[in-house]
Amino acid sequence: MATSPGLLKATAVKEMSKFPVLPPIEGTQQRDEVAQATAAKDEIAQRIRVQKKLLLHRRSKVQQQQLHEILYMNYMFLKRCVESSPGVPIQQHCIDSIVARVPHKLQETHKSKTLLQELCKEVSNDFHNVIVRHTGIAVLLFECEQCLIPYSPPSVDTVLKNPQKEGPNSEALMQKNLHVLHPVMQTILDIGYVTFSSLILVDLAECRASGPVDCKGLQNKMAVQCKRTEDRIMNTWFPKVISLLTSKETLRRVKEENQDSFFRCASTLISNQLKSVLHKSVEEFVGLFDPSNGQRLLIFRMALTFDDEKMEIYPTLQDLKAAVFEILYAITNTLQKVQTIQSWLVQGASIFVDAKVADHILSWAKVTVKSTLCKNLEEPDKHFQNYEEHSFEEYTKQVEEFRSLSKEISSLPAKAHFTMVHLDCEELKQGLANKAKNYAEILLKKLIISHREQNLQICSEFETISEKAVKIPETTEEMTELIGYIHLIKTSGIAQLNEKIKEAYCRLTYLLHVHTIEPEDQELNSTLFLWPQKILHAFELHDEVLQKAKKKGEQELIARRERLIVQLEKLGRRIEEFPLCSELDMMQQYIKDVKTVQKLLQEAEETIVFINKQEDFYKWEQTCYPEVDVIRDSIEPYHKVFGLVLKWQRTENRWMDGSFQDLDGESMEGKVDDFLRETFKMLKFFQQKQNKTEQEMEKMAGATKRRASVDSPRKQESPTVFLCSTVMEQIKEFKVVYVV
């Protein structure tokens, strides 16, 4: 059986207590007391030193914290002083230099000038902010150095960071990852500037001085010029760029894992340079079509031709426009197949640098060129039309000339006798006379066709007037429009049509002398000359239709007014129900009922506006509906009190059933006071309203009944007053129990 050590030790001590104990040695006991006293003294001294160190440490920590607080307060005060001090404004010559860099064409319009002023203002503000920020940094750094305190701001959001500490790290990080800072990029920029600064893909500045140009020839010439320029760029500039980017010296300074991003950066730089060239070339080309600078406009060679008995303008206006736009497309499609650096290195599927002209620039170019072309091609087109179209009098003159020429030729002698020749001229006479007569018939046929077309046009105008005159208007707007239209036709339209009929009569008179009118044309002429009489009948029908429409509209207006009166009476009866609403559990339904009445009241107001407009059209005296104002004024207090009670109920439920952590005592007390104040106002309002109603009833009842009512007890308070009182008591109880 095992025995524990503690038990053995206790047994041993008990056995030893049986033996006698020797007295202690005197010298030994004294030395032990001295050693114990010395140890106790050292322990006390050690404790004192530790306590001093702790107190000193705590005092140092407190002093350090107080010092930091004082320094921070001084720092923030100094920062505010620096930032609020007046800064040096930007010099005017700097603003002028910025404005000088903006193209002149962007400063012409009023909108452009406004944007330029806003730009200058923004630059001035940015300059001031930068000056204030850097002045603050310099002053704060100086003060921190004078106080022998490192510039260590307590908050990034409130204090500027120390550039001396973070500058080297940021600079190293940028040099490591920001490839645009690589020296080869600056070299590419320099090469691009030398190559593209004065390059224009299509140079047409001297075209006007060289005289008229053929549009097709110019199109082909510009396409060839764009291709040559592109080849020259791809054979000179692009190899230099590739050589720089792929050289061992360049790649040695770029880590292998960063080469892809390095090449993407270079491709972006190339893309920006190519876009700049294309944008400049497009702007230069569009500048040749600037309407405000007519001296630079191109001069195109065009001709009027007569081929196969047909007159034409060559090239056509559409061909000229297409040729000009082809030149624009040739510019925008140049330099679109410049490979990216990665694609050139891999020699696989070709991936090209994005050098597409911006959509807004291309749209602006198309609109400007098209507008200028359309404006400047109107006059050549009108000149061409003068060869094709002539007046009726000019055609009749030509017909008579050909007829006279035919008669003159026919009157010539058929035979001519000479000494040795008997000359027969009959065949030549007949041929020439028939030719002249045929020309007269051709022109005459054209006159007949023109006369028929003009007659049809006149008849069509009369038919349109007749259809509109007898059309039944559905609304007063249509009726007003129809009345104005018929008035305009009667005053000026019919007079113009009568003039056209007179011209048609003159044409017909001539044609009857020189040509046999076809039956269809005879019927058309008869219809045309009968229209002035028929249109009078249409005007009579118009008056009848208008009277019927007015009578119908008046009846509908009367019915609408009656329906409105009935609707207002219903709303008035519904208003009388609201003073009886006092159930606290029905507030949501009360609010819904009030909103329904308000919606119906709004519809009634719109109906009143329509009715007054109709009454004004029919020259009636406008009706007034004071019930609308009474209903609106009566419903507003109930809408307010029901809404207030419902809001209080929802707020109370949110406070009682919501999260306890979201409650704020001060906010709750303020809101409860607001509810009390608003409820008290509503209570006083309805009490005064009840008193006023009782006084009016007493006046109506007479003096006798009024004296009797003085001795009678006060009437019971209204349900609305009871509602306000109940809610007010609830709010007070809530404030006492949960807020105060």
C-alpha cells in the first residue's frame, strides 16, 4: 500500500518531538537578527526605488501627454492661421499664357467664351489652393524643427503628411512601377514630336490658289498622299520606336515580370501620338470648309452637259459630297494598322494600337463639312434648274416661234430654176417644216402636262379645305382651331386660289387655240372652275356643323356643371364625417379617407378649370364654386391631426419595440416635447372651433333660447377634442415614465 510523502514527514516530526531541544548559541542568534534586519532594510529601499521609478514614469507619461496636447493645439492653431492667411494670386500673364494655348476657333462662340472663363477661374482656385497647401507645409515643418519635435501629424484627414519622410519611399515606388518615367519613354516622345509636330496627312492649303479641281481627281490624289505618308512613317518612325523599346539596354532596366505592363505603357504612348496626328489632320481638313473663312474654301470643277437629249450637271451634287467624305474617311483610316509592341515581338495574330479618331471629333467634322457643302451647292443647283424649268409664257413664245418657222419654211418655193439646173426643194422644205412643227408639239405637250398638274394641285387644295370645313370638332380646342383655319381661308386662302384659277383660265384659253383638249382634261377643267361655287356650299355646311357642335358642347357643359355640383355635395357630406372620427386604432384608415377626399377635390378643381375655359369659349358668365375652398379649409385640420396622431403612434412603437441601443434620451425628449406642443395646438384649435360653432348655434336659436342655455351645463366636448386630449395625456404619461 502506497504512503504519501506528507504523511511520512508528519510522522517524522512527531517522533522527533520526543527528544529534548538544545538552547540556541548566543552569537549565532545575534548574527541572524542582524542579517534579517539588513535584508528588511534593503527590501524597503528597493521598494522605495521602484515606487520612485513608477511615479517618475507616470509623471513623465502624463507630462508627455500634456505636452503633445499643447503642441497639437498650437499646431492646429498655426495651421488654421496659415491656411486663412491671404495667398498670392496667380499673375495675369500666366492666365494670358493659358488662354493663348486655346485654339482661336474655340473662343469664337459665346458658349466657348463662358467655358474659357470658367477654366481660368478653376485654374486660379487650384493655384491658390496649392500655394496655401505648400506654404502650410513649409511653415509647419519649420516650427516643428524649431521646437525639436518631429513633424508627426496625429491624423491623416486633418494634417498634411510629411513629404520628407514619405517622399523617398513614394519616389522609389514610382520609379519601380511607373513605366512612363522610364528614360526611353521620353526619347519616344522626342522622336514623336520631331516626326509629327508639323505633319499633316492631307495638305490642301494651296489647292484654292491652283484653281478649280476635279473632285474625283482630288479624291484619288489625297488617297495616294495618305498612303505615302503612312508608308514613310512606318518605314522611319516605327522602326526607331521598336529599336528603342526592344534594345538590350532598355530591357535590362525592366524586370521580366514587368515587361508586359511596360510594353502596354509604350503602346498607350504610341496610341496618343497617333491620335494627336489624326485629330490635327481632321481639324485642318475641316478648316477648309469653315463658312466664316470663304477665302480658304476649295473650288471644284463642275459642268452642265447635254447628252442623249438630256441635260445634266457633272459631277452630280451627290457625287461631289461623296468624294469629299471619302477624303475625310481616307484621313481617319490612315495609321490604323500600327502593331502593338507585344504583337510585333510575337509575330502572331496582328493586334493594332488604338488610333481611332474620337467619335465626337468625327461627328463634328461630318456635320461641318456637310453643312458647308449643302449651303454652297444651292446656287449651282438653282442655276442648273433655270435650264430645265421655264414659265408658261416662255414656253408659249417658243411654240409660236417654231410654228412661225414651220410656216415660213413651208411658204418657200418648191422649185428653183437655174441656167442648167431645175432644183426641186419640196423634200427639204417638208423635212425642215416637220422638224420645227415637231419641236412645237413637244413643247406644247409639256405645257399640257404642266397645266394638268397645276389644275390637280388646285383641286387638291380645294378638297382639303372642304374636308376640314365639314369635319365635326370633338372638343373646344378643335373647334377653335377650325374656326381660325376657316377664317384664314376666307380672308386670304380663297383669294390666292382664285388667282391660280385665273392663271389656269389663261392657260386653257391658249391651249384651246392650239390643241384639242382631251375629255379627261375637259372634265378636270370643269371641276376646277366649279370649285369656287362648291366651296361656298362647303362653308355653309361648316356653319351648320359648327352650330351643332356648339349646341352639343353647351349641353355637355351644362351636364358637367351639374355633375360637379353633385360631386361637391358628396365631398361636403364626407367632410361632415371627420369630426366624428376619434378611434385611436383607426388612424391609418382616417388618413386614407382624407387622402381620397383630397384627390377627389383636386379632380374637382381640374374640372372647374376646364368648365371655366369652356364657358369663356361660349361667352358665358363664369361660375364660381366657393364650396371648394370651404372643403379644402375644413379637411386640412383633420388631415393634420390624424397625421400627427399616427406619427406619434408609430414613433412610440418604434421606441418601445425597437432596439434599446438606438435610443437617445436627449433626442427622445426633444421629440416628445414637439409632439406635446403640436398636440396642444391642435387641441386649442378644435376647442375654439367647437366654441365658435356653439356661439353661432346660439345666435341662430334666438335671445330666449340663448338665456336658457346660460343656465344649462356646458355641452359635451367634440370627438376630435376628446381625441387630442387623449393623445396629449398619453404623451405626458410616456414622458413621465420613460423620458424624465
